[in-house]
Amino acid sequence: MLGDAVGRPGRTVVRSELPALSKEKGIDVVILNGENSAGGVGITVKVMNELFAMGIDVITSGNHIWKNREIYAYLEREPRLLRPANYPPSAPGKGLGV
């Protein structure tokens, strides 16, 4: 589980360190909090896809996930992108995954 990757600097660290760390530790699943990964607040579709391409398996979020409205549709159709679990069922997406 990786903490909050904030903006481009956070994504840069993940991109450079994750491959070796995963290999060294034998990591099977990588979970990242990505709610601030685009410009320091929110996440975009482009950044979401970039994170998945880096080897992130699941992206969790918090209240900043709502910053960029373009992501709402992806919360509904991308099971690896999770909204906060404590939001009402009417909120886009799912708060957990199996």
C-alpha cells in the first residue's frame, strides 16, 4: 500500500521506485492513494491510466476525487478506481473491491 502520490513529483517517485521495490519485496498487489495525483488535487483519466501503466493495481481516493468531474464516469466503469467507502450508495463508483 502506497500513500498519497501528490502531483507529478509523487508520480515520478512511484515510477522510478516501484519496479525495483516490487521485485525486491515480491509484491503481488500494489494499492495507491491517488486522490491528489493530478496537479496536487484530484485525479484525471490521463493520470489514472498513467498510474495503472506503472503497475498500480488499485487506486483508492478520498474527498479530492470529486475535483475533476471527468473521472465520475470512470468511477462507475473502472473497478480498480475506488471512491471513498463512507460516501452514500448514490455516489458514483464503489467504495470497495474484491
